[in-house]
Amino acid sequence: MRSPRQALAAWFVREVTRSRREYRRYVFNDPHRLKTRIRPGDVVLVDGDQRVSQVVKYLTMSPWSHSAMYIGSALLRDPANRSETRKSFGREARYLIVEALVDRGVVVSPLVKYIDFNIRVCRPHGLAREQIETVMEHVLSRVGFTYDRRNITDLLRYLLPVHLIPMRLREDALHFGSGIETETICSSL
């Protein structure tokens, strides 16, 4: 049985990850074109459709609320993962991203998951292939980590008028996240 704190946390996650009623697409993405141009190591920025997306965009003053790293077919190179990857993603197994989700933690997802969203692909310049491989290995090593939900509550505190925050919590509001090594958010991958 879940504790009251776990039940409250589960309710909170359900609420903030619910889709917004209105989502406006500005760009229609061509899946074929995207798949032929994107490269491993590229960062995919997403204008998310969840309630928490609005909060992130407001507080960061950015049109983007989520980020993921494109890993392409990296999982297919490992014989131990190849069969499971193909089974899980089918034809999309060659076009994968790693992302941190509030409700699921760090997971591998198909790139086409965001084809109906406003997205932007950012490519790092000046990095050697070995450096990109190192970054991708780091990101892949985070798969299975939990999402640092403390970041969400820290962000939401900024929406409250300062006088409503108890004095003992005001200093904490200047620090983000739990500091736990196995918890992360999408932008820290």
C-alpha cells in the first residue's frame, strides 16, 4: 500500500503531465526529411503539450519545454540489445531518442513520437565524432534513472507570491533539484 506522500506525488504527476486542451502547431514536420537530416548527438527541442510544459516555458522564457538527445540506431549496434530494441520499436528502432519524462524517468523513445509537435533540432558544432560518442554513452548510461520531481516543485514555487512561501523555504527556493545522483531532468541529460 502506498503512503499518503506517495499517493500525493502520484496525483501531482498525473495532474502536471495531463495534456493541455489547446495546443497550437506552427510547423508541420516531414518525418522522412527529419529522419534523413538528423544525426546522432543532435538535441531535439520540443514545445510540449502538457500542463508542466507551460510552467517550464513561462519560467525559462523559452518556446521550448522539453529536450531529448537523438541516438539514432545506437542500441542496434549492441548485439545484446538488438533483438529487444527491434521488438520494442519495430521500424523506428533506427530513429531513437533518449529523454527524461516526469512520469517514467529516463527512457528511450522513437523520434516520431514528437512528429506532431513543434520541434527544433540543434546540432553541436566543433565536436569530434569521439566526443559525440562520449556524450551519447553518458546519456545512454542514464536510461532507467528516475525524474527529479523536486525540480518541478521548485519551479512551481516561483509562481507563488513570495509572501506565501514560509521564510524557512525561501532560501531553498534558490536551489533546484534534489541533488540525488540517480535523478535527472530532460535538460540535464
